[in-house]
Amino acid sequence: MAMQNCTLHVNEAPEEMFQVGFVHRAVGAAILSVTSIAGITGNGLVIVAVAVSRKLQTITNVFVLSLSVTDLLTCAMLPFQSLGLVHPAGWPLDHTFCQVVGASVYIFTITSVLTLALIAFNRYYLITRKPADYQWLYKPFRLCLMLAVAWLQSILCLLVPEVLNIETLGYSSEQHWCSWLSKEDPVGIYESIAFVNIFLSFLLIIYCYVKIFMRVRQQRRVLAQSGAATVQSAASQSAVCPNPTQEGSHQGHAPSRTETRQRDSQINVNLFLVVCAFFLCVMPHSLCVLIPGHEIPSIYTFILMSVNCCINPLIYAQKHPHFKQIFRSLVRCQYDRIPNPSSWIRQ
């Protein structure tokens, strides 16, 4: 009798473990499906908004556009990852397509973090260097070259382990999605390469934004001192020879500079929020895959990493006045209210 109970318990254990695993995967698949729909819609709006309004066609927004493209493509791969998570037979489609899905997510994630580093450096260079130097560095050819290097580096990070036959891509029976297939080593080369890229980009981004913060604080102090001196000088001149016309022109010119500084400051804050959201979502998964026995936690950290793909449009819609206005016009089909529309929209 005891032997039968023991045998029954042993036979039921794998089934119970499978049921628990399936619950985790089913929850993950549902969230990934919703994230895919939201991310494709949101990032599609960002791409269309930049295309229809020349007000958004700036150098910085070229990087924002590239980031939206990578997020949209990542979201397009998520339904296939959901299929692998819940299908009883594992991966029901072609094995080569599973490799394409796993490679795409890997390339798009690294490209996103490199693009964020380029965005941070762009804002740093804009604020700390002369306008002529900025215009020289960010000419269209060099701008395209920067983005091409980011994509090429991401592709090389994927191809080198594959060419050297260190690791390969495919359907992971432990994680139940398309990813890298680690060898006997607990920490694979793909995880290490991704972590190094993310960590170094994070250091560069922190350096750039610290420099931006220090420069902005310095400029505010200088402007405050010069403003106090200007007010004192104007008060002395008005006491000797009042001139209402000159005072009015001075007051009319000051808000323009103030609005420009506020706009640049808001852009820096918005992009910093994008960076914070990315690393808060991506860093847990990057650390999780470095720990042996990470199958269940990695499902939820992967979900968190994927959710980041639909966060950026929400930040633009809430914090960026131009994106917010154009999003509203596009959703309501009020194309005549798009500010500074592109030529093909006017036609």
C-alpha cells in the first residue's frame, strides 16, 4: 500500500510541475499578446507622426524614429513567442523561423539600447558644443552612419557566436520560447554579450546626462546673474530717461529665449524618462539570464522587457506637446490641425 502511494506520488509530481509551468506560460503569453497590440499601435503612431509633421522631423527624432521601428518590430515578434509558450507540442512552426524570431528579438533589443546611447550623446553634444560643431557632426550622411553602425554591431553580436559554433538559436524547451540554446556552461555567450552591451551603454548614458545636468545648472546660474544685472541696468536707465517702446521690445524678446530653454529642457527630461523606462524594464532580464536555474523568473522578466516596447509612445503622448497634438489629430482624423504638415499631407 505504501509502495503504491509512493508510486502514485512520483507519477503525479511531473504532471503537477507541468501544470504550474503552464500557468506561468499562459499568463506570459496573454500579457505578451496585449503588449504586441499596444506596441504596434503606439509605435506606429510615432512613426506616422514624424512622417506627417515637419515640426517633428529633427535630428533627435531621427533616433527616436529608429527606436520606434525597433520596438514595433519587436512587438511584431511577440505573438510567435506567445505561441511557443502555450502550444502543447512546443514550437509548431518551422525551426528556421524560430531562429529568425529569436535572432530578431536579440538584435532589436541591443539596437534599442545602442540607439538610446546615441540619443544621450546627441543631447550631450547639442548642449555642450557649439552649434557649428553640432551641425557638422550630425549631417545626414554621418547620422545614417551612426544608425548603421548600431544595427551592424547588434547583428555582429548575434553572428559571431553562431559562426564560431559556440551557441546557436532555436526553441528552448526550458524557457518555452525562441531564444539561444546554451551549451553546458551555466552562463552562455549570448547572455554575456547582451549584458556587456547594455552595461556599457548604460554607463555612457549616465555620463552624458550627468554632463547635461551640470551644464544646464551652470547656464541657469549664468542667466540668473546676467538677468539680475540687466534688470538693475534697465532700472537705472529708466530712472534717467524712460523709454516704454524699448522696454516693451525687451519684454517681447525675453519669452522667446525662455520658451526655447524650456522646450530643450522638456525634451531632455522626456528622453531621460525613456532611458529610465528602458533600463528598469530590460536590466532585470539581463541579470536574470546570468543566474543558473532562471526559467520561471525569466518568463516574467522577459515580459517586463517586452512591455517597454509600448511605454515610449505613452511618454511622448503625455510629456511631449508636439507628439501629443499630432497624436490627437491623427486619432481624430483631423489632418488639417497637424502643425507644419509635410508636403504630401498638404497635397
